Amino acid sequence: MNNKTEVIILKNSDYRDADALLNVLSKDYGKMTFVARGIRKPKSKNANSCSLFQQSIFHFDLHEQRSMQSLRTAELKYSYRKIREDLTKQSIASIMVEAMDKIDIEIVEESFELLETSLRFLDTTDNPMALLGLYIARICEMCGIDPYVDGCVRCQREDHLTAISLNDGGFICSSCFNENLHIKKDRSVLKFFRLFNKADITQFPLIEEITPCNYSDIEDILAFFMEYSGVNLRSLKFLQHISNLK
Ligand SMILES: [Zn+2]
């Protein structure tokens, strides 16, 4: 009784009447589902604290045997205002929470810290694509599906790397390159792909100083994640769309 926990909203879907179903990542319990009653009524006091990627404190009575908990009240802990004011950042935050919602998490503390740290960086950065690349690489690592970036995945040589192979699972060198199977990549794409897979999320301030990333710089790590996790990121379509407009 009288439980409270800090959460980040991963998914908010309409439920019967004016209710909503909330998938959240809780700092204490990991993934949880809440029924938020009356939240879609215009006068709901909880509505703002329950919108997507908001960080809030949820008050509820824990029923361990139930798959869904009932939300009593929610108070906003941190609002990512600058994310909400920027269409690209908003779409990146949606991808971040969707990926977290759709994977199985093993270590609660690590997952919460990764998402919270990433949203804080996203709020202030001028290089949001680089942050998404780094975040997705960390998610791949958590799922045990991170690509091989220490050399060529076929022969292990460390120089003359020229392509990224989804099927082989990492870098391909010029000797192993097969034009029927592989596509040559720009040096900057290869450089970022290695950086994303090598750096920790706390090292983002060093990465964001390098040239701003485009969507093409993060396409490969996104492809790796979706191919090997089996997750289809539905919110990716919108980011692709606005990246094409620029
Ligand atoms: Zn090779």
C-alpha cells in the first residue's frame, strides 16, 4: 500500500472510456503497466505527467500478482521541454522509448540510467542524431547483438576497412569486400559506426563535438538493431520523413 516509484513513460495508449494504458520503465521495478483512469478527460490532473517520455513519480498500491497496476496520482519530476519544442528531437525521443519498450531488459538500474541520461543529453544537444546512434548501439549491447568493430569480421585485419555488413555482423575490409554483397561506405560513416559501438553513453559530450551526424550516419546501427532484435521501430518512419525534407 502507498507505493511510489519514479518512471519514464514508454508508451501511452487509449483504453476504455477516458482511460489510458501506460507502459513505463520504473527505476525500482523495471517495466510496468498502469491503468490511468480518466486521464483523457480535459480536466485530468495526471495527464501531463503521463505523456510520452515524461519523467514522473507514480503513486499507487502495488498488487504483485496483477499484471496491471492502477495509478492513483502522478507528479512530474522532469519535463523535457526542449525535446517537445523540436520536431527532430521529439521524434528521436519517441524512438528511444519505443526501443526500450520493445526489448527485454535484464538489469533495471542500467536500463533506467541509460534512458534517463540519454533524454537529458537530448534535451540540450545540437547533435541529436549522434545521440540516437550511440543510444541504439548501447541497446544492441544490452541485447547482446552488438556488431564486431575491432577489425574485419571475416579476416580480423584492422586496416582498409571499407564496408559494414549486416549479414556478416560487422566491418568488412577491402580484401573481403564483395561487390555483390557489400556496399562501400564513406569514411565518416565507418568512423561513427565504430564510435557508437565503442563509446559509453556518458562519453556523449566528446562525440557531440565532432561533425553533426545525419540520418545516413546512423542508418547502419538502426538496421543492426532491427535485424537482430526482431523489433520493428514504428516511430522511425517519422524521423526518416523529416530527415528527407532537410
Ligand atoms: Zn577482411
